[in-house]
Amino acid sequence: MPDRAGEWMTRTLSFNDKPDDEYTIRYRNPIDAIKSIWEDPANAEHLVFSPKKIFSDTSRTNRIFNEMWTGKWWHSIQVSETLSSHCNFSKFVVVKAS
Amino acid sequence: MAPVIIATDKTQLTQFSGNKSAYPVYLTVGNLPKAVRRQPSQNSCILIAYLSVEKVNRSKMTELEHRSRVQRIFHESMKTILEPLKQAGKDGVRMKDSKGAIRQVHPVLSCYVADYPEQCLVTCTKYGTCVKCCQDALHLEDIEPALPRTKKWTINVIQQAKNLSRGSSVKFHQHCMDNDVAGGIYSPFWQDFPYTDIHHAITPDVLHQLYQGVFKHVVEWCRSIVGEKELDRRIQVLPYGYGLRQFRKGISKLSQISGTERKNMAKILLGCVHDIMAPGGVKAVKALLDFIYLAQYSTHDQITLGYLRDSLEEFHKYKQYFVLVGCREHLNIPKLHSLIHYIQAIELFGTTDNYNTEMFERLHIDFAKQGWRASNQRDEFPQMITWLSRREKLISFHNSLHAQLIPTQSNPSKRVPKSIAKYPNYPNRSIPLIEQLHLAPEFRRHLKQYLNTFISHPLSGRSLDQADLPDLFTVNVYNMFRFQPPALQDNNEEADTVKAMPISRTRPHGRFDTVVVMDSDNAEATGMAGIV
């Protein structure tokens, strides 16, 4: 059975002045970790792919913040970058976020 | 986009003896709702790395070199681990979502969760100053933030230091520290991350900054103002109350106070100090407690953020009290300063429960400590890694089985709104006894009024006063009931118990919980208006 969130790798760091002192880190690719979260069928109903602006009423004056996708940061990055030409976010994002 | 949340926190593996520790790095994504991320069984937080915990050999090293070395090991390690995020953030990677659709995903580092010493380490900030703005150490108590620290600014300072020092690490260190930047890092790991400003990404930390930080200070101050013995005495004599912990020995004898204990103290502190401290001090404590509770709201809007701002301003208006009475010489405390950055963080990344450290501390037990216990405790990391991979495979298999075999079954558990014991604790109690032991004066009159509402022709005014209940009229008394109010948060069932214990030999004052009953819909989220 393949590893679920990527294979573990080991790397040893050392510095020129003290080559004998080694520092070992064990790690795996963060992309694989993200993939494993996205692919997990248990998360199928939960994943949210685009930011949302939520307001308390239709006058759109009182903005609500709770989940991460309601925050301004996600919005500013995903929306501003979709509009700039060099970036290739998927199209559905533009539709939903506008 | 996948907003990546990273958390690091060093933890002890052995409890009493031995000196084994682990330095795990956790990863999760903001695409998941916070309720799902919080459940450790869901596998929605992934342990992506164990950093080195080898001690840096101090021989032939100055203190300064040693500190720089520790910083550089951290940044080099993180650079290695998070390297794939750089390219992927710019160009995106193709990923299957859990319904099988292929999506172009840009993972971007959004939040970095850590406690204060690590925040300084991560952002290359000089210990003792703010990681988010350039306020100098002597003005941290100001309510206005200074110019924000930015990625560009920090990298500029490091670059300048490199140019000026011409290879001398002492000079490099000096120049950095003069600008409140940590002096051991030549290239921070976040240098080339797209769209990420590390100073933004550092998020507020309710547990360490509020409870174990600012609130801890306030308790200390109150103790010195009220007096250790008097505060203990007041805490000891508090009556029982729903959701209140009894500190039978007071609080001054406690050592290693946990987060839960701090939370319990926060519930009772104000009531124990309010008539001893000057009004200004009481207002400062109250404002701070308000801030602590408001900061934990799981949903905010402009209005509640306004309340948060008000309580912060109120605290700053009265905070000088603690300096005047000599608790402290100044209030330039980094954790106290950090409060002024809460509102911005909530607006940027959602409420504080999206990125609290408690969630990740919970994971320590699941991931690191259980793995440690499963190992033979010699050369443990390879074993812990194997253990972790196997565990993940098990959960993953379990989840896919569930998804394929068992159709989504929704069983809203039938919940009883209110329940009492099958048999009364005190059957057939006479009314005078109830009035006496259950501290319910006028019980007879209220019972009469209540019964009157059932009569087809209710008596009015004086004739009701004159009417009397039969002499042998007795009532069954229950001393508690359970009820389940609508949950405030999703997936979080609540059950409350209300107790009304009569006076007895062991309980000379009885125990009578206060119940707040809402009799109309006009209640405010933060006030008592509309509630009787």
C-alpha cells in the first residue's frame, strides 16, 4: 500500500566549520500532504475552494468573519491573481469569487 | 488556492526522566472548515516533518555564535522541507479533489502557528520586540501599532547588514539587532515564497498570549494588590456554581498552571477583586477579560469587532493603574502589545479558532507521543515515522471504506430537551419545609398564582390572596434537571445540568444554580437586554 502522504526523506545538515556536528531532519513533501487531504473521501463534503464575502444582511455593509475563506487575505490573493494575466487559476474560481 | 497552515512546536516526549524531545512540523489547509480540522481522528492535519533535536555543541563557540547556529539550523531545515511550496505556489499543481475532479491548485503559505519565541525565530525578529510591527521595545505599551514589518523590510535589513559587515558575523549580528532583527540568519526560509508575507502569517495565539500571557500577569498583579492570603481566601469561599471549578486550596500554591486552570481562574477573578481594587483597576481587569472572551468568538462581524476594539481601548485607558500601584514599572510586554494586532488577523484569516495552538498541542499527544510510546525508545525517529505512516494508511482505508460501502447516513440523535430523574429526590414535601430548606420564600404564593392560570375562571387580585391551598398539599421535589440547549457551534453537542440542592448538614447553604431564561427573541448577543 503506498504511503498516504508521501514518502519520508532524511537529510543531514552540517556546517563548514564543524563538519562532524550533524543535524538530521526527517520530512516529506508538503505537496503530497496537501494532496492527501484533498483526496480524502471523508473531506469530500467539506472542502471549500474559493473565498467568500459574507454579510449579515442584503445591504452588504456588515461583513462577517469566521472560517478562513471569509477572511480578506484569501480574497485578496485569489481574486487579484485571477485577474492578472500571467496566472492560471481555474476558471470556476473567477465566476464564484466575483 | 490552498491556504497552507503550518505549525511548529517543540515538545517533550518523556514525562519525568530522560531528555527526549521532538520538534514536529504540522500542515493543514484552510479549505477545510475549522470544525473538521479540529478533529484529530479525521487526519486533516498532517505531520510533515521532524526537525532536528540534536543539541548544538557549544565547545569553541561564543554564546552569540551558538544562538546564530540554532537559528540557521531552523531556517535551513524549513527551507528544505517547504521548498516544493515555492514552485507550486507560483505555477500551481494538478490535484485530484475528493470527488475525483482535477483542479489546478496553488498552495500558498497563509498562517504560521507558533508560540512567541518561535514566532521571533520564524520571522527573524529580535526577541522582545513585536513580530508584526516595528514598534521598539520601549513603546510596546502604546495602543497604536508602528509601521508594519514586511517581508521586504526584513530582507532589506539583512541585505544591508550583509553589505556592511563584509563577512564579519559579529558586525552582521550587530547591525541586525540595532534594527530589531534577529542576527543569525542570512537567508530566511520564506524569502522566495510567493504571495506570503511571513509577518502577516503569524497569527494570534489565544492560549499563550491571552491566558498564559496577559492574564497570567493580571493575576499576579491582582495578587500583589489584594494580598496572596486574602485572594486565596476569597477564592476558597466561593459557592458552587455551574461550570465553575472549585480551587479548594486557593491559587497561590498551584505550580505549573495549565491552560484549563487559567480559564477557570478567568471566570472567577473579577468577582474576587472588585471591592478591593480601585475602580480604575477593576475596569482594566474587566476590559481585559472582555477582550479575552470576545477574541474567542467563533464568528465576528463589524459590530462585534467594534466591541473588541472598545474593550482594548478601555483597557489601555485604565492600564496605568497597575504602574501607579507599583505592580510594574512599565507595561512594555510583547504579549500585551500583541493584542492590538488581533482585529487585523481576524479580518484577514477568520476568527482565532482557525489557528489556535491548542489544536496542534492536542496533535502532539496523537502523533508524537503515541508514536514514541510505540517505539522501543532507541533511535526512535525512524520507528515513529513508520508508526505514523501505518496509522495514516489505516485511517485512509477506513475512510474510503466508509465512503464506498456505507451510504451517507444522517441520524440526528433524538435529543430530549429537558429531563429529570425517574423518582423525585424528596417526594411529598410540605410547603413550609420547601420554603425553609429550599430557600424559596413566598413559594406558596407563587405556586398559587401558577395554579391559578390553569383554572377556567381565574381568580383575580384579592380573592386570590385570600384563597388557600389545602393543608395537606405536598409537592414532589427534584434537586436537578438536565437540558440540552441548542449548540452554539456545529458538531458540538452541549448538555447542561442545573442543580438546586436544599440545605443539609453537609451543605449548610445548599446549592442553587442561576438560570437565565430568555422570554423574548430580542436578546442581544453580548448583553442581558430582553432576558428575564
